[in-house]
Amino acid sequence: MPHLSPFEWLGDALRIIDQTALPLEERYIVCRTAEDVADAIKSMKVRGAPAIGCVAAFGMVLAAKTALAKIRCRHEMFDELMRAKETLASTRPTAVNLFWALDRMTKVVTRCGTNLDELISELESEAIAIAREDVEANMRMGMYGASLIPERANILTHCNAGALATAGYGTALGVIRAAHEQGKKVHVWVDETRPFLQGARLTAWELQRDGIPFTLISDNVAGMLMRSKMVDLVIVGADRIAANGDVANKIGTYSLAVLARHHGIPFYVAAPTSTIDLSCHSGDEIPIEQRDGEEVRTILGARIVPADVPAFNPAFDVTPHELVEAIITERGIIKPPFEEGLKNILLIQ
Ligand code: MRU
């Protein structure tokens, strides 16, 4: 089975697997402009914190390439790129990887001289490096994280923190993948993750593809499973980790962390260091995306309640650091106190 990545750089376009169509249909879209990429992020055809960062970086490359036809000097190119950056940055507010990747691309823009061909080539190299480094980070995270997974563990995961949510291999699912590859006979409880069903549609698809044993559950089964001692650990990804270790991740993560603590089950977070945001002192400062209530009033486009039923649809919640056993990164495992550990891990090169 070939290595799975949600996007492929074609040199003058970005091919993205449409995650809104999976698993029933394997459909691709081709983005030729930064606006195309922004639309794909907004509509969640591509989603997951690290993947959003990677495709946004390629969005900047596309912006530079398409600008070449209409601009005359470096100054105009700079304005064009800053406009593209703004468009890409305005897509989804919670995953800090988006802003982290755009900042890396901006550094290239400001560092480069007046040669526009050179600027484009440097931007392209940087975007490719961001994607390559993400896969490498996930593989290392997998290696560190697998040491925390006991033989024959029953693992509960939420949402999709797999290959589809990154440049490849995955964060939380990368750790599970690594444990499976090491021959540990793990089994995964995959919750549906309403309303967008990333667990049911995407995580189940990835695990099935890799032959990793799993069982799909609806979101409300987790408590019963934990009480019945059928869960050994919970592992999730993250969209943003604050300086004190509070973790923003897919809505419902917090409830799982509370349940896990109540039942004495370790709750792990796996995320690359690009997800750490020391400028947010605590989770209270993390912007939480609010999405259209239609996602709650419908399932895969099928209406389940009348259109005028009020619905509340926050895309993420914050899990306080006290409920997190450890944060697994590509540079090692951080245990409490997180404040110090997170700061130190960012100093390692
Ligand atoms: O709304 P989504 O699907 O982009 O949310 C994704 C998550 O919450 C993931 O757990 C997180 O981005 C980590 S992905 C490696």
C-alpha cells in the first residue's frame, strides 16, 4: 500500500484528496491558486492542523506563480503575497500550524532579493521542506509514543489525527501505527466524532487500509467502555497547545479527558512542536472556531431536524493540562510540569 498523504504538489498546482467525500468516494480536487487552497481549507476538503499548514504553504507558492503573469516588480509581488497570506490565514482560526507555516513562508519572502524567479524557487523549496519535515516529525513522534503503548492495548482515539490530517503518517494515529508496526497487537476504538464524522469516515478508513484492528463506536459509548475496563489509554492530536499545556483539539476531546481521568486511564496528546504556541499562556486565549449549525442539523448533507432548529457548533474545545498525562512530540515526550517542558523542547534544534 503506498504511503498516504492528503495532498500532492504537482509543480504548478496542488492535488488534494477531497476529505468531505471519503470514504464512500475517492475524489480529488486540483488547486491552482491561493484562493483555491483557501476554499479547500475552509470547506474542510483538507483538514487537520499540520495538513492545513502544509497546504497553506503551497498556497503561497501558487500565489507567487500566478502573480508572475500580472506584476512588474518585487514590490508588487510582496503586496500580492501578503494578500494571499491574509486570505489563507482567514480560513480557520484554531490550528496554529496554519499561522506557523505562513510565517515560515513570509520569512522567505522578506529574506529574498529582487530576483522573482529565485523567490519563487525558494518559496517552493520551503513548502516542500515543511511537508517533508512534517512526515519526519510524525515518524519520530510515532517512535517515542509507541513506548507508551502496552502490548495488546485497547486504545481510544477521537477525530482523525492520521495521515490525512498531516503530510503523512499522522500524529496520534502515527503513534498507533508505530505500535502496530512494532508488532504490538493493539486494537483501536474509533469514535464517530460528530458532527463532521472525521473518526467514522477518515480514521476508520485509514486503519482499515493499514490492517490495524479497530471498532467503530458512536461518541456516547466511551464512558461505558471505560467503566467496563475496555480502554487502556486515550490518544488524540492537537490544534494548538498553550504555554501551560492546555490543549485545543476537536470538540469532544475534553469530555474524553474528563472520563479518562475519572477512570484512571492515561490521556495522551501527540503533536509536532509546530502545534505549540507559547504566545497563548493558557487555553483560554486559544481562538475557538464556530462552524455553521447546519453541520449539526444534518448528517452528510441529509437533514435530521428542520432548518430553523437552533444549533451550537464549536469545532474545538480545550482540555486543561491537569488532565493530560503526557505530550508526545517529535523531540521527545513531555511530562508535567508542561510549562517548563514545552519551553525547553522548543529550544532543542
Ligand atoms: O476540524 P478538523 O478536522 O481540522 O480537526 C482536526 C483535529 O482536531 C485533529 O485532532 C488535530 O488537527 C490534529 S491532526 C494531526
